Amino acid sequence: MTQMKKRSRVMVVAAVIEKDGWVLIARRRKEERLGGKWEFPGGKVEPGENPEQALKRELREELGIEAEIGDFLCSSRYDYTHLPVELHAYKVMTFSGEIVPYVHDQVLWVPQQDLCRYDFPEANREIMRRLADLA
């Protein structure tokens, strides 16, 4: 019997960008993995980066903004069929620049209480629960 090789968990980061009770979410392009699902912007932590550095870089690459990374919000683990992830979420209260969806097909500002109306990947569910607890 062959033993399956266990895949390493990938560390990813996400930004909860808030403004006056509204939260920014982005929709993955249909052709991407988990295409059509909404998410909090972010991405993979690269070698040599800490989570905050990675999040600043990802927000610059994905949205064209310079963000001030705030407090750690929560973390979650989820094993997708294509990749096991450990997601770390941080609040972003201030940023500069105009938001441009470079890698997503749409971005929206939604009231925090309406987040549950959108289809998010499983790893993002803990962020949504934490935001609901804080509301």
C-alpha cells in the first residue's frame, strides 16, 4: 500500500478593509481556482516575508493601494482539495490610492452585516464569524 504524501500547509493572509461599517470584498475571476467566490483581498506569504509584509505587497499587487496593516483579527485552517491553507486575517483601517481590481473581476463595499449574503471560500468563514461577533 502506498502512503500518500502529506502536503505542506501554505500560509496566506487576508485584509479586512473597513470604512464606516462597510467592508471591501473581491470576487475571484471565473477561470481561477474557487472562481466566482468572494474573498477578503490577500494572498500567499512568500519566503522571507512576515504576514504583515506579505499583506502590504498583496494589496499593492491586487488592488493598487498602499495599506497600513492594523491588528491581527483571527486565523483559520482549511484543507482544500488543491491546497491546505492557514489563513491569517488583519484589519486595515487606512490606505492610500484608488482601488483597482487587477486580479479580481469585481470589488464591492458591503455593509458588514451583509457579508453572509455572499459566497466565500471555506477558509474565510472564520473571518466572517469573527466580524459578526464584533458587530
